[in-house]
Amino acid sequence: MTNKKLTILHTEASKGWGGQEIRIFQESVRFTEFGYRVLIACQEGSKIAENARMAGLSVYIIRMEYPTAPLVLNRLLKIIKAEKVDIIHTHSSKDSWLAGIAGRISRTPVVRSRHLTTPVKQSYLATFVYRHLCDIIITSGTYIKDALVTRNKLVPEKIVSIPAGVDTEKFGINTKGDKIRAEFGLNDSYPVVGSVAILRHWKGHRYLLDAVPKVISVFPSAKFLIVGDGPQWNNLHQQIHDLGIKRHVIMTGFRNDVPEITAALDIFILPSVASEATSQVIPQALAMGKPVIAANAGGLPEIIEDGITGLLIPPKDSAAITNAIVRMAKDREEAREMAVRGRDKILKDYTFQKMIERTATVYNYVLEKKH
């Protein structure tokens, strides 16, 4: 960590509350604990604004509907000057354009994070922000870094992979799930299988639900927790009704007690079909010693080595989901051994502390480069 009390300005155009926004928020809180001044520029009605204010962070509300709006650009420049911002850290497309241009005008170093594995278009305009409007790029895993290098021809020296880290104090093996099992009537259920994610189509929940009837034919007391909220809520609710599995599937909605919910599970699954980096929920589950099943999508194989730290399944394959759940539920010893190896991997390379230290190193690098 640097001795200088730096001022970091995070920008985020998204109004949602998923892994990307949660990571920005958690990093901001931790950096303030280390003596940094952290500002967040975001949009009215965004979840990150709400949570940042509750945490006592400084929030600037800026309308980011257009990536090169002159009035917004002027507002950013005034903030950068008034707050004596040392580093700008951008996260989404629109704010990266606006804050990137502001950074170049004000001669302030810019860090650009790329959180998703969704391919960046190969056009000159799409890659301009990565080539010319930032000093360094942080990716949430090597999969994204490799794609930017091979697909978009960016220089690898400008890209640093820093996966999301786990707060092992919250997500630890001593966290108990007894209250959750009691709340949802799970004490006589086995296996209890759960997925924690925003309910978006690419998270693959529908393939998990398609697997439920075959799993309960082998394990009649099996229960499934779908944890989260999102645009697919009604579609998934209808699918549960159509499959006749309402007695076995619990849609919890958004929850603030994810560590306790994860502790209540026998098996954790993330059946995403695309857009995943290294995920946040998989390292969290592994840190808690839970057996994990993950789709072979995006950067998930960076954490889940098939048969070593968990089970990898093909995306959009309900039969594979069924087989993986049944395999883990039947062979508890194999599942436990994979979970132990997975936890060791997280404690070695994917802790929250390591993420913060690596990000601070990037900040120091861009400042040294400036001088």
C-alpha cells in the first residue's frame, strides 16, 4: 500500500446490483479503511449509490445516458479538479468513455476494469476506450485478458488479471446455516442444492430446473434454492409450475444473508451459459468448503478443475446437471475431497486481501508511470 493518501474516483453507469457493482462497492469500503479517499460517480436510482451512501462513501450523481455528453464531461472535470482526484477507475462502457476522456483532458491516470467475458467488438471505435482512454486494464480473470489480446489485439503488458476475492471472514467454514434450513424446512432434505445469482437468462437457471425432476427421482427429498431476483423471475416461476416441482424448488428472492444460505447447502451450482468471468459466488462457496458444480463457460474453469476442485459441465445441458448432482450426492467422500482442494485454492489465490493488494499495486503503477 502506498503511504500517500490517494483519492480514487470510481465511475459506474450501471444501475443494477450484481457481481460487478458489489465488487466496486466492497473494494471502495476496504480502500477507505486503508486511508484512501474514495468517491463514486454513478446514476440516480442505482443500487451502488444507495449502498455507498449507507456505508458513508462520497457519492456524486451523474446522468450517464450518452457516452460523450458534453455537460456530463464538464461535470466530471469539475469533480476531478475540486476533489483533487489522483486516479479514475472506470467500469462500464458509457462511464469509461466519459471518464476516460475526462482523464485525458485533466491528465489524470485512468484504470479501466473489464468484468464480463462478453466479447468486445473488434471495431476501432469499440476498442478505442481500451487503447487510448486508459492507462491500464484490470480483468476479472485470465480468460478475459486472453480474449482482449487475441481477439482485440491489445498489448498484454497493458492488462492485469485480478479475479474477485472472497471475504473469508464472512464466507468461512464456521458460518452456520441452521437458521436457513429451519426457515425453509430443509432439515429432512437431501441433497439441498443451491444457486446464488441475479435471475438473468445467461445464468442458466432454466437448465437447472429442467434437471430437477430426474434428480428427485433418485433423491425424493432433494430441495433446490434459487437465490436472487431479476428479469427472469416470472419465467422461472412459470417453469416451476409447468414442471410440477413447486414442492422441491424454493425461490428466495434477493437475500442479504448469502453466507448463511451457502452454509445451508449440500451442493452449490452455477449453470451459467455465458458472460461469466471467474465469478464471485463460486469462490465464496469453495471458501466455505462446499462442493461446487459449474458450467464450462467463460472464466469458470480457472477455478473449477473438473474432478479436482469441483465438477465442470457443458453449458445448456440439463442431463449433465442431473448427472453431476447425483454423482456428488451419492459419493459424499469424493465431493468432500474436491471441496477441500477447492478451498485450499481459494485461500491461496482468491482472497479479498489479495484482490485489494493487487489493485493497490496497479494504482501505484499508474501513478509512477505518470511521473
